[in-house]
Amino acid sequence: MAQPEQDSLVEYGFRRTIITITAILCALLEIVDTTIVNVALNDMRGSLGASLTDIAWVITAYAIANVIIIPMTSWLSKQFGRRNYFATSIVIFTAASFLCGNASTLWEIILFRFIQGLGGGALLVTAQTIITESYPIAKRGMAQAIYGMGVIVGPTLGPPLGGYIVDNYSWPFIFYINIPIGIIATILTLMYVRSPKYGDKLKANQVDWIGIILLATFIGSLQYVLEHGQQDDWFADSIITTLSVTSLFTFICFLWREMTYKHPIVNLRVLKDANLRIGTIMTFILGFGLYGSTFIIPIYTQSVLGYTATDAGLILVPSSIMTGIMMPFIGKMLQKGVPQKYLVTLGFATFFIYSLWMYNVMTPDTGTEHFFWPLVVRGIGLGLLFVPITTLSLSTLMGKDIGDGAAFTGMTRQLGGSFGIAIITTFLARFNQQHRVDLIPNLDATNVNVQNRLQGLQQMFISKGFSANEAMDKAYKALDLAVTKQAAVLSYMDVFIYLGVLFLICIPFVMFIKKGAGKVDMGAAH
């Protein structure tokens, strides 16, 4: 490892502050955009004349492009120089944001969102590397904490920001707000960010074009299956079945290609490192919990409790603030030599406590005040997990392998989120049906309590001017609605308890981490 070259990338004072702010801005831009669209889908559907299934492609297209480009960022940085690649990615992301806001048809916005995802995916891993290399080795735990604030807080900022913009302006402005930030970030990148010296670039005939095509096909097919599986009834749908087979086949071919080709697009050999393998599993689970819980809470509060888009988003703010507060403390603890293994174990246990707490507070009329402390606990858990898992994953890698390792952790976090949302959506639908079937036998017409409830509802509707027959009909419908609502609440409770158990199961994995996996020299990350 060329240590003098790596040391030359360390920045100090004002210059390091500017580079850090620029990188975090870009990471936030990318991550906020993965969730900000969720609350605007109804408005977009209305103005573009699309169905709910079709408008969901606005999210799917971005996610597919994102996950395809992330594992390629290390290779692309080497080919084009990191500063040039980073600046170009910001320009692509910003230009695509403008085009998304101006889109007049569904297929236009889907295309522009895909392009935006290609630009955005590069921002995450590259921003992490730029921040890390700007700090001396002794302070790189703190560098990871600073970057982690953007990554963890970003998904939570999206829903309230999107809700506010949709409620007060119109949906194109969720894309337009990226433009001034993107322009400033591009200028600052070109002025301040430096690239490490790489070896000779590959010639066109050496580029792993087959690997690129196989990766894009594998990830694209898998992401589609995860995003659309539940609504299309999984393997009962021919497209889902075909794409599942395609994804499996191209994945096997991709593994073979990358292990045998001289200049692979993704360096799979780096997975020989035991800590990276374990860290990749834990990063996947972290993405599952982070994006899964960010997805489920706004849906529960809007569909069951009747919150507005803005209120549903704002409920997650305590969690974000707590994570932001935790990050610098975690960074300092790592600098002082506190083993990451202990912090990760505590983080998984804390997330289990949060899930168990949410399971216990969920009712058809849970108040806002009941969410506050569980979500603060969630913020503590995510703070304890992100930085230690990242540094553990890369702690036994050397030189250029660190950049490849960072790309793996970035990709698995995103994939974990996709799997989490797909599995949670499926579970909610299946559990909901089962709970409804289980609850209906309790509505026995001969039961005194049921009769009293129906009569009470009937009298309420009669007092509003309905006839006795109409009032009874409405009473039955109201009772049916109450059963549906209760079934939904029980389904959300089930999801939370399973999510908690998943995090609890991860704790033994931490025991397999090698001793001496301490401070990580990320100086050669790309």
C-alpha cells in the first residue's frame, strides 16, 4: 500500500470541513430521494393519469438503477478518476431531478428516475470514501460517524419533507429542491475534492462488458420481483416467475464470470475476508430494519390512525435526532478503542427492545405520545449499529480492497432495504387475511355483546336521520370496518415482533468476528 500517496489525501481545517459538508450533502440528496417520493405517489398518479401499480415504477426504477451502479462505483472511480466521476454523478442526478419535475407522462418520469438513480447510486459509496480519506487514520471512526448521520437520518427525513412539499406546494418541487444543492455540490467538488493516483486505465477491449450486462440483468430482475411480487401474487404471475429464474441464472453466470475474468467489474475475491462476509450479512439486516421500519410506520399511521402525509413523516423525527446525537459519541468511543463487537451486540439488542415496545403500544387508536420513546430507542439502536458494522466489515482489508468492500456494504444495505419492504408488504397482506378469518367467528349474532354493539351503532345512525333498516345496514358495515382495522393492527404487531426476533438472531454472528479487528485503515478506499 502506497502510504505517502494515501496520506496526501488527508485534509485539515477549512478545506476538510468543506469537503465533509459537500460529501454529506450528496449522500443526503441520494438517500432522501429514495423515500421522499413515497408520500407524493397519490398526487403524481392523479396528475399523470396512472394507476397505483404503474406509478409504483417511479420508486422501482430508481431503486433498480441505484443497486446496479453501487457495486460498480469502485471500478468507475478508477477508470475516470474519483473527483471527475463524483462531479459527473452529481450533474447527472441534478439534471435528472429537473427532468423528473418537468415530466408530463408516466414513462418520461420512470425513465428520468432511472437516470437519476444511476447518478445517485454513485454518490453514496464515493461520498463515504471521500470523507474517510480526508481524515487521518486515528480519526476515521469519527469520519464514519459523520457519514453515518447522513445515511441513517436521510431515509427518515424523506417522508416529512415530501409530505410538507406535497401539502403546501406540488409534487414537482420534491425534485426541484435537488437542483440548487446539486449545483453547489458540483462546484465545491471540482474546487476541493482530490483523486488518488490510480494505475493504468483499462482499454475498451479489457472492460468487463459481459459482467456489467450480467450484473444489471441480475439486480434489475431481482429488484422488480421484490418490488412487484406481492401485488402481482408472486409466482402465480408469469412475469415474476420468468424474472426470478432470470435473476438466479444471471447471478450464477455473474459469479463465474467475476471469479475467472482478469479485470472483473466487481472484485468478488475480497469476500474471502471473514469479517467482510459477516459484516455484509449484518449490513443486510441493518438495511432490512432501517428501510423496513421507515416504510411500515408511515403506512400504519396513515392507514390505521388517519394521519396526514406530513404528520406521518414527522413522527419519525425523534428517531432521526437521536441517531444524529449518537453518531459523534460512537465515533469517539471507537477512537478510544471500545471494541466494535460490543457496540454491535448492544445495537442489535436495542433494536429488539424497540420492536418489542412497538408491538406492545400498537392499537387502533394509539396516540402520538406512545410512539416517542420507542422511536428514540430505535434511534439509539441504529446509531450503535451503523458505524461499528461499517468499520468491522472493512477492518481486516488492505489497500484497494477496502473500496471494493465499501461497495459491497453499500449494495447489501440497499438490497436489505428492498428485501425488507417486499417481505413486510407480503407479510402484512397474508397476516391481514389470516387475522380477519380468525376474528370473524367472534361476531356471533347470538352473542349479547355483539347485539348491544350493533344496537348502539344503529341508534347512532338513526339519530343522524337514517331509517331503521338503513341504520342497521350501516351498523353492520361499521362493525366490519372495525374488524378489518383490528386485523390490520394485529398484522403490524406480528411484523414488529418478527423484525425484533430477526435482530436478536444476529447477535451470535458477532461472535464470529476475528479478534484484533480494531481501527480500520480506509486510506485506500475508492
